[in-house]
Amino acid sequence: LFQADYYLGIDLVKGPGGDEGADVRARAAREPRPAFDVVVSCETLEHDAAPFVFLSACSDVLSPCGALLLTCATEPRRAHGRNGWPIRDCPGEHYKNVSPADLASWLGAAGFESHDLVVDAVRGDLFALARKRRPVAPAKVTAATTPAARGKGSAGVR
């Protein structure tokens, strides 16, 4: 999919194709920031009881202007467990379809400056491409911008 020097596959449970069994929130807490140019999340957000926290962790591990590629379930998808079984057969598992409006709000609050959302209303699929907000450069302080230079007080200690 991408030409990369480094690729890391993370899933809740280590398995085929995955390098590590971990929650992205735990990984974000110990990862030097920023660590990744792209994060891909497929069909997990609807199973997360705290989707905003998950999206914030994705933002935390992304480099400035990094991209999040995400797919999740939306209406009219039927509730299902991670294993594809009906949710009634998966005790203790969270499930809630994600609305485009909720996803857009969460992405903005989690530090993504732009996003494109596409909905397949027949299958109940929601696709997102989001770009992490660019860091804001600190304003330069010069003598002309200090209050004393503008005649509005004292600069320094006498």
C-alpha cells in the first residue's frame, strides 16, 4: 500500500499480519512523538466505547500533517461483534454505529484539521481520510512587540 522504511501492525490481539498486540492508547502513551506518517484503522471505531479517546491517541502518534485512513460502520449496518457474530452472542462487547456528524466532530476535537468523509448508505460503511493539524509556529517576540516598545508599560526590572 505504501513505500515505507518502517511498518508496524498493531491489533488488540497479536495474530497473522500483526506485529504487536496492543491498544493504540497504550502504544501512544509510550511512543516517542510523533512517530508515524500514516495510521490505518479498519472497522474498529464502532467497537470502541471511547471513540474520541481512540482518535486522540491516533493523532498523538502521527507526525505533523500525518494522515489517518479510517473505515467504520454506520447506519444501516446491523450490530455485530468483532468476530462477526450478532452482538447478542458477544457479552460485554461494545457496539454503536458511528454517524458522519459524530466522526467529523471527534476528528476536529482530536486535532485533525481536514477530513473527507464518504458514506456507503447501502452497506453502512463510513470512510474517512483525515490530516493532522499543522503545528502553529510560536510568534516571534521582538523589541517592537513588547509593551514597553509600544509605550504601554515597563519592560524589564529596574
